[in-house]
Amino acid sequence: QKPYINLNLASYLFLFLKTSPDHHHHHNIFFIQSTITMTLIRIRSRDGIERLQINNPNATIADLKTLIEQHLHVPINNQTLSTDKHLLLAKTPNEIARFNDMSNPDTLIQTLGIVHGSLIFLAYEGERTIAGPKVVPAGSFGRKMTMDDLIAKQMRIVRQENAKCEMVSFDRDAANGFQNYVNESLGFGVKRGGFMYGTVSDEGKVEVDFIYEPPQQGTEDSLVLMRDENEERVVEAIALGLGMRKVGFMFTQTVGQQGKREYTLSNREVLQAVEMQGESELKEWVTVVVKLEVNEEGGADVHFEAFQMSDLCVKLFKEGWFETEVGEGDDPKLSKMKKDVVVGGKDTREVDNDFFLVVVKIFDHQGPLSSTFPVENRNTVITMRTLKNHLDRTKHLPFVKRISDFHLLLLLGRFLDVNSDVPALAGCVRAQATIPEGYQILIESMAASG
């Protein structure tokens, strides 16, 4: 059992003194005096970040809730507080109730490690009145209102409660193939992405049965897809024959991002995700994030999260509201707008990315395809020898089973007619029908050439 270390206000200040250069001592003493009498903490809710001043060094959670009621106008009995950012993604009262680290009103806030500058998350039901900016009268006393200003006044950024996608379920082997590669080969050091293909039910349930990884270049913070039109034509032809379609995009967050994370998706990730969702025209389109999360034992678990970008986010992107260039010093948890928008009653050009996300539930299933053939566009070159080895290894299975793998079909599809042969062969796989002899001979002779 590791001892619980509490970095309270006094030890925090002591560390600050210890680590500061000598010539700053006078400044440090002033800093101590002012901090002991006044602690500023940040409260993050669905309305953005607001600051709260606490003058009592022995304040309890009850004191904090009273200050929130007085200054932020949220009634005490309506407040749920937590140091866990996931509180803001909780939807139902049951989900919110799980965040109970700040539920005891008598707990001293400093025992939770809450110090000057700490960030606390606040969830509440209903509406509240927030003091907006002072209104400058139009006409001769102030500047004239332009049509753009009037439109901006009406562009309110609000959360979307419900996703159009009822749930997303992953084929276990396909999801494992993706996460094993990014975990074991890439060590979550650079970003990796893939398009998800599968089916959508009438109730909006998305099933992902294979993942296509396009040619790409990933760094710690960004992912550039170098899309190959010819290859994607083959992918679409295979999907057509299998009775599937493109249903979403999956990408990883790197260990390097985790260090500076106060966000669910970064501004770059929001731009990439909304562009793809807008391009797809599929209302159930889903975006999946794969990342490492530290578990209770101190080890790392691979974690999947699924979202849709809100309808408003897609609308703003299509209408050109987003700043699409991300600067070096930009805060990754904020998306920049080209014009003012209204968030929580305030005009701003920076919107917290979480406003644009709608959470989707995740499940898994065993799909119709296997995932044992090497995956395209990774570090290994796939040749006819790869095909021969695969066919030799699966000799004991019926021929249709031996080729029931998207990644194998993609290799074959490069050498077959994309309009007829590719969907026909994929159609046999879909029906698990006997492969016509002509195709079987062709595939075996291709393998033999390796």
C-alpha cells in the first residue's frame, strides 16, 4: 500500500520557495503572504471556466459550495463537484452520482490537494443566469451593428445531449489488431488512425467489422493522412461486396499528449474529426479515441472512447467559423473561431472542445471476418510470400474461410478488376459461399509466385 501524499497549501508554498532562485526571495515572501490569505481556484462547468476566490485557508467543501452559490448562482443542493474531468461527460443522475470524491461537506479542501490555481469540475441540472458583457448601445453613442455582429449574437454554443448513433460495437479481433500495433510497435509514441467499416441498423446501432489504415504520417500531436484514391476505391469495392460501409474514424492519443492533457480531444483532433464527419453525410458517423490510461495498480490500460461531433459543430465547420490553422502556442483544449460566438452568456472566440462532443456507448462483438492477415501501410511490406504463408497456415479450413479477411482481400483487390471481381469475391465471403474455381486458381497461383 503506497502512503497517500497530500501536497497541501503549506508544503506547496515551501516547495515553491525551495525551487525558486535566491534573487526572487522578496517576491516569494510577498507571494506567501498573499496566497495564505487568498486562494484562487478555477471552476470548470459546461459553461466554461470561472474563477473563485477563497479567503479561508481551512475552507471545507461546504464553504466552497456556499461560495459557488453566492458567486456563480448554482444552488448548493444542485451542485456536484469533483476533481475528475470526466464528471462533465456524465449524463444521467446515476452517472453523476459516481463522482463522490467531494461529496462530504466537512472535508477540508486542502486535504484533497486543492491549492491556488487548482481546477475543479462542477455539474448541475437546469439553467442559471450569468452576468453577460455590458451592452454598448448602437447608433450615435457606439459603433454600428453590422449583419455579422447580429448573426454572431445569435450563434450560441450549447451542448447536444443525445447522439444520433445509439451505440458502437467493435469486432474484438479488429479492435485488438489496431490497439496491439499502437501499443506494442508504436508504444503510443506517434499518432495512428484508421477508417472503420461495418453496418448501421435502423435504430442507429453501428457495428465495426474491419479497420482500414490509410498511408499516413503521425507525430506526437498530429496525424497527416496521405490518402490513396486507387487503394480507397478497392476498399470501397470490398465493403460493397461485404454489405458494409464506412462508419467512422478511429485514432490514437499519444503518451506525450497525456502529459499536457486537460482535454478530451485536442483542437487538431476536433478539426480532423469534424471534417470527416461532415464529409461522410452519415448521421450515425462515430469518432473513436484510443489511449493509455493509468490503472489503480499504476500500470497502463488501453482505453477506447467514442463520440459524435455535435450537429452544431459540423454546421460551424461547414460554414467556415473554425480557425483551421493551429498555432504553436494555442491551448489544445480550445477551438478558435473566426468570429465571436456566445458561450454561457459571454462573447468569445475560444470554445472548450468538450462543448462539441456527444458521448456514444461502446460494446464489442464477434464479427464475420478474421483479422490474422498483416495490415496494410504499416512498417512491414506485404508481398505474395505473405499471402502464401497465410494460405499454408490455414490449409485445414474451407477456402472461403481462408480468405475471409479484409486485409487479405485488399492485397488481392490490387490485382483484380475493382468494378466486378473485387465486389464479387467479397460477396462470396459475405455469403460464406464456395469460391468459384477460377478465383481459387488465380489466388493460389498469385501465392505460388511468392
